[in-house]
Amino acid sequence: MKRFIIEQSSADIISHSGLSLIGQAIKQYTHLSGQLDASVPMRHGIKHSDVIKSYLALLSIGKNDFEAINGIESEFYFTSAMDIDEIPGEATLRQRMDKHAISFLPIVEKASRDFLSNIQPALRPLSTGHIPVDADVTPMDNSGSHKEGVSRTYKGHDGYAPMAVYLGQEGYCLGFELREGKQHCQKDTPALLARALRDAQKIAAQPLLLRLDGGNDAIENIEVVLAHNEAHEDLPVVDFLINKWNPRRQDKADWLAIAEQKGKWIYSREGKRVALFSVQTARHWKGHNYSVRRVIRIIERTIDKHGQRLLVPEIDLEGWWTSLDVSEEDVIQLYADHGASEQFHSEFKTDMDIERLPSGKFATNALVLGLSVLAYNILRWIGQNGLLGSKSPKRSKAQRRRIRTVMQELMYVAARIIKTARTIKISFGRGCRSLQAFDAVYRKLAYG
């Protein structure tokens, strides 16, 4: 085997050429820079927009710690790609975000909404023609820390319990609200859902389907949907699908008798039969009566899975609230697809490495989460437009690429930076398999 000679080149080579995609997305499809700089006037020092965009760049390559700003490879490329004048130091980055987190967060959240509404991402509808809106709480483990707001979550560890709202099967994020670990999942949720539905209809032209877990089985969430439809009669309808109706206080024998009359029984194996049926149920809230469809699935087992006959039949009872007018089988399948949102949580926590938030201050961590949403949406769009077409690097067929894949294929592409009198060139290696995809995405972002 030949031995290599190790030396340092005079060429300006970078390993994160994808930052040019992030910079163009922010410049062309948001007003982040101008709104940040106008929010809190400054007489001297690094501009607010330079600070925030520098941290956004770090998030886009999977780094959330403030110290990572000290490891920038090429200051020239970093400032050029992100359209900033100066890179802040670690202390400036931390102090500025601590000081102005409350003022910056609404601007960052608006930039994320603006990006999606301006770029109009392609969204695949469900079998019913709806675009899903999935909301769920995902605890973040920050055990062993003394950060503000960290407390015991329902998962049994200390951390935060933020609630995320995703749009489409692609998983674009409409909001990620940081919450204390001990906060109940339903607290503040109606207001979050109301905002999310308004934002979703600025992006999607199809009907929406709001899907919620059993922790959010509350009539006030249903009222949010009904009030939204009433206030926006000119827009496509919003339907809901909520699991899980809690049957612990129900008499299963009574429901079994109803199933005998109304249910469609399926004998899946010897000793096991399943019935599906729907009932209209009255629910009351603030002096109003609502008639809501409840889909019921009841399972009766007289023989267990090991072939043992049971002395007393085993009965399982499940239910889903919905406004959909489709079959019971379709309702259950549509709710099962809601589980894909768990993968979106994972991409935030692992691919973008934000589970352990970097600050001791709650407001600063809320800002970090808001910036993560903006970076995530841009990376998601880059992946959908750069890694699924004929020009993308060869990979197995998929409807969606993980954020980690986007980082590996397009963000971490090594390149040489060539500066001339009038232009800056990003020169990729001869064997770079991401060149065509990178060029196609950059042209879409930079030139529309």
C-alpha cells in the first residue's frame, strides 16, 4: 500500500457548500434580515440579522451549540453564502440571543411561515383529497440540567414538552411551541391549532385534515375546527380526526350488544372477531351541543393468540372522533398514518441535534426552536426538490428524504471557492455526484 504525503493547500476549500442554498432561501423568500434589524435599533456592533443568520447556518449543518461558531472553516465563504457582513463570536451570539429572544422569536416564526407561503411547496393529498395537519407533543430529554422550564415529562425524564404542528405527508413544520416538561399537552393547544389552521390554508389549496392524539381529546379542539370553518366559509373545509376516546369508564358488554346490532363483523381467525361501526354522540361545551361522529372498533377474543380458550371472552374497545364521511376502515387507516409525525420529531431531535437545547434560559431556547423550524423547512424543501428527481444522487425510491440525507448529500458537499474580480465560483470535484441536484436547487432558489 502506498503511503500518502500530508500537506496543506493554499486553495480555499470548504465542506459545507450547501450554506449557499440556505442563504438564497432566506434572502429570496423571507424578510428576515430587514425585520430583525428594524426590531431593536442599534448604534454600533454586529447587526442582529448577522447574528441570527450565523446561528441559522449552524443549525442547517446540524450544530446547535454556540461554541460551533468558532469552528467556521472559511469566513469569506460563510459571510458570502449567508449574506452577512461579520461573523459574531461565541459570546456575542449567546448574549444577543439571550437579550432579545422575546423580540426575535415572532420575527423568526413569521419568516418560517413566509418561506412556506412564498415558495408554495408541493403537497401530496391523502386518499380523501385532504392535506394532513398533524399536531403532537414530543418530550425532549434535558436530564441532568438546571435549565429554566425543565421539569418532569410524561415520558419519565426531565426536559421540555414542546408541541409541533406539521403540514402534509412531507412534514413541513407550521410551528414548534416550547413548553415546560410538566405542562399538560392540552394547555394552550386550541390557540396553537387556530394559528396553524390559518397558516396552513395560506399554503395548501386543498381541504385539511387535523389529526390529534388521545391527549388532545377535548371538545374545545373540535370547536376550534368548527369555528374556523364558520369564519372561513370561502376556503376549503377543515375536517378532524382525533384518537383516542377513552373507554375505561364504559361498559364493554353494552358496547358489545350495540356491535351485535350495528357492527360489521370480521372473523380474522378462530376465536377472534372484530366489529366496526359508527354512532353519533352529543358533546357539550360552553352551553352548545355538538353532534360528533364516533367510530368504534370492538374486538372479542374467545381464544388467545397461543390457542388457549378463554373462560371469559376478552373485549377490547377503541374509538375515534371524526367529521369525515368515509368508511370506518378508512378512518382507522387515516389515523394510523398520523404516526409518520413521529419521524418528523426524530429528524428535529437527532438529524438537527436539538433535543438538548443549548441555553439555560427558556426564552432563548424557544428562539433556538423557532430558528430550527425555519432551518428544517428550508432543508425539507431542498430535499424534496433536489433529492427525488432524475438529477438527484442515486438512492432507493422514496416520497420524502430525511433531513440527515439532505445534509449528507447537499449541505456537506466539499468544494473549492474561487474568487475573481466580479464573481465567486463554487467548484465541485470531478466525481461529485451531487452537482446536478445542487445546481438545480440553487437555480430555483436564486432565480425562481
